[in-house]
Amino acid sequence: MKRVSFFIMCFLLLSSFLSAQELNCRVQVNSDKIQGTNKQVFTTLEQAISEYINNRKWSNAQISNNERIECTFLLTVNEVEDNRYKCDLQVQSRRPVYNASYSTAMLNFRDTEFEFNYQEYEPLVYNENTLESNLTAVIDFYVYMILGLDFDSFSPEGGTVFFQKAEKIVAMGQSSMEIGWKAFESNRNRHALMSAFIEPRTALFRQLWYTYHRKGLDEMTVSADKGRAKITEAINQLKEVRSESSTSVVLPIFSDSKLDEVINIYSKAPQQEKEDIYKILIGIYPTENSRLKAIREESR
């Protein structure tokens, strides 16, 4: 009997381990700009968002605890009036590099059009089919974008189901009166971000995202030259993306998350290879010369 109980316990622990939540998210609410109000509400909000993200299974994927995606939601409160919050939201996520001791940045995105109603201790309710509140809708949206980018980096278009969920949230958001959801209002709002991973003209970005990570970064510990060659291939594809859509949000997504990493990767490349990649990148990001010129420096 004891043996049966032991195996049942092991099975339950193993099941829990295999079906862990996908995200390990650090949430921070910065209320420094708000004076003369009860600061406890911001602590309560921070805890509520953290529990909402971290205590939920967002997909059917089998994720172990050590595979959970590291991410950060930094909420800066700019104004509060009658339970109406006007905020900026910085969303970041990272992915471990295979057989390496470091992680690579995946998403580093700032949303400046985030407003919502919130009353202290109000429960945050998840509803896949209804926009319960703009607070949960925006959180859901970025969770699915994080998952989409992460899964795309491991298999070709592996994040499609998550981008489709983000698209559904955008559609619901468009029917609300909230800002940040509508087409053509901004080329860096939530609609623009979602569209970049759905529309055909930037579909190549999802291919290069996989090439950069799975065939490039993940292979560099085996062969730095071969891995770097795949990263060069991905950057050439990024050049094609720019020629198709020079204002697409995927271009700053790549530069904000990858440019410093790329500079570091090519620091040990042959000089001609440095010159070649510099010419490609300066063509894509002509205003980033102060950063990109570091690629051309000779190795010491």
C-alpha cells in the first residue's frame, strides 16, 4: 500500500513538473510619478498582475520548470484619476542559448498607450472570448506575443497559434474605446505589433527569427563560424524585410533586442566579414552608426 502511494505521489509530482506554467515573470509597478495617494494600491496591483501571469497555463505545451520563459513586465504609472490608470508598459523576455551560459533577449517593447480601470483587490479575470478589462486584455496580448516569439525561435512558425490568439485580442480591443488597438493610429502600437507577425509582407521575419536563433545562436557552441554564417543569412533576410516594409515594427524589435548581441558576435569574425555585415546593417539601420561602427574594429 505504501509503495502504491509512493508511486502515485511520484506520478503527481512528475505531472506537475511536466505541465508547469510557461512563464516566470517578474512584475514591477513604478509609482514614483504619483504623489499624495495610498501607495498600497500599487503593491496590490503588482501582486495581482504577477499572480495572474505566473499562476496560469497559457497553452497545452508541456513545459518543465527549468524551461519556463523568463520575462519582465515593468509598469510605470503616469496618472491616476478615479481608478483610471494611464501608464507605460515595458515588456521584455529572454531565451536561453543552447549549451551556453547566457540568454538572448527576445522581446524588448515599450507600450506608451496603456490605460485601464482598476480598483484595489479587484480580481483579474481571464476570459478568452470577452474583453473583461483593458488591463487583462493587454497582459494577455503580450503574454501571447512572448510565447509566439519564443516558439518561433525553436521551430519554423512554431508560434502561429499564439499570434492568432493575439490577433483575436486585438480584434476585441478594436471594438472597445481603449487606445492602442486600432490600425493606422501608430506604427508601434499593439495592432502594428500583431500585424507584423500575421501579414504576408513581413512573413520573412519569422523565418529569419528561426534561422537566427535555432540555426545560428544555438549552433555557435559547436561551430562559431557555421553559427555566425547562419546569423549572416538571417540579417540578409532582414534586409529583404526592410525593402518590403521600411516602417514595420519588426525592424526596431530586432534592433532593440539583437543589435548589441550582433556586434558582440562579429567582434571575433575575420575583418572582411566584419566589413560585409557592417554594410548590411548600416543599410538597414542608417541612424545606428555610432553603435554599428564597433563591428569594424579590429580584434585584439
